[in-house]
Amino acid sequence: MPLNTNKSPSVTEALDTRITCRDFLDTPVPDDVLMRILNMAMRSPSGGNLQPWKLHVMTGDTLAEFKKRAAERTLGGKLEEPTYRAYPSPLWEPQRSWRYKLGEDMYSLIGIPKDNKMGRLVWLAQNAKFFEAPVGIIVTGHKNLEMPQYMDIGILLQSIMLLAREEGLHTASQGWWRNWTSVCHEMLDIPEEEEVMVGMSIGYGNPDAPVNDLYADRAGLDDVAKFYD
Ligand SMILES: Cc1cc2nc3c(=O)[nH]c(=O)nc-3n(C[C@H](O)[C@H](O)[C@H](O)COP(=O)(O)O)c2cc1C
């Protein structure tokens, strides 16, 4: 499905047109637009109103240097210890198949076959460049947070993603950054007691990039909901 680059005036439309954008134009996001999104996202709810997030928002030279260091490290092949693993291991069905299908759908759109391991690694490293977005955010939280606060951080991400659509922008949530925290701690003011939770790219999506045609499948409501009356 072609990328929808219009502004989405309703929540329904914002949700419907939001995708994980994996190729951004280099068009800068005006400061007032970015601040409007982030200020309004502060209205996100959190259990006990803990607001357990800290946002490190990068643009300009800082972002360029950050991306450079992260991409070098990624392609250098030296892995870092993640703050949290991305998925349970082993993953069970049907989640295992859903995850597999997402990968296959994405790589077939961008034309990198399964046996091209290096091609897939190089593509994966686009994560380290925030997919070329002009705004990169690292979200940190206290090391002692409990599971409900992770949910709160997810709600904050969703707020940013929907507000971005209202401005004609796209986003990519990036658990990726939990695997590459050295550059975060080097370049950002992250206190000792905090750790990297997630990242997010924000910018104008490239409507000509095949990867942005990916409109990922979803389970049907019947697969995940039971109704009781
Ligand atoms: C918290 C979170 C972290 C994610 N991390 C990554 C990531 O590091 N890299 C990536 O390419 N996609 C990442 N995604 C995108 C998911 O793969 C995507 O949301 C899912 O496949 C559904 O597709 P859609 O967002 O395009 O609807 C993340 C999504 C969420 C919600």
C-alpha cells in the first residue's frame, strides 16, 4: 500500500495511516511542529502518574555524529549487551509466524533474499541511522522500573506516533537502540540509574521508498478477543 503522506485529522485516520516508516526524506521537521508533538505527548497517561520516561531528542550535528558512531559500531559487527531482549526466546505460535512473515514481507519489498545475509545486515544497520530521519529520540527510564511502567512508555510512543501523523509526519519505534547503548551513554546526558528503553525516528516519510509500502498484516479481532455477554 503506498505511503500516505497527508495530514491525518482524526485519531482513526492517524491510526490507519501510521506505519513503521523505514525510509525518511532529509526534509527537516520545523521546531514548532516537533515541540507541539512532544508537548502534547506529555498528556499521555501513566499508572500513578509516574511519567516514567526521559526523552533525549536529537537533531542537527548531534544526530549526525550519533548516527555515524552507531552505524560504524553496527557494521563493525561487535555486539553489545542489550538492556532488554527484544522477544521471549523461544517464541511460540502464532507470534513466531507473525514475526517471520513481517521479515519476509519487508525483505521481499526491498528485494534482499534470505541467502543474502550481508545485504540484510547492511539493511538492518539503517536502524542505526534512524532510517535517515532528521529527528532521533532515545527514551530512557530508571533501572528499577516495573512492568507497568514499560507499558506507560509504550503509551507515550503511541501518542507521539499519532500526533506525528496529524502533522503529516511518520515515525519508527526502535527497540533496536536497546542493543546499541554505548553511543547513547557516550553522547547523551543519561544518569547512572537510568537505562535505554527504546528509540524513535521522526520525519517526513519517503513515498518513493518500496519499504514504506509495507502495511503490515494484523490478526483478526476474532483471533485475539473473546466476547462475553
Ligand atoms: C516498541 C516497538 C519497537 C520496535 N522496534 C523496531 C526496530 O527496532 N526496528 C524496526 O525496524 N521496527 C521496529 N518496530 C516496528 C514493528 O516491527 C512494527 O510496529 C510491526 O511490525 C507492525 O508494523 P507497522 O508498525 O508498520 O504497522 C518496533 C515497534 C514497536 C511498537
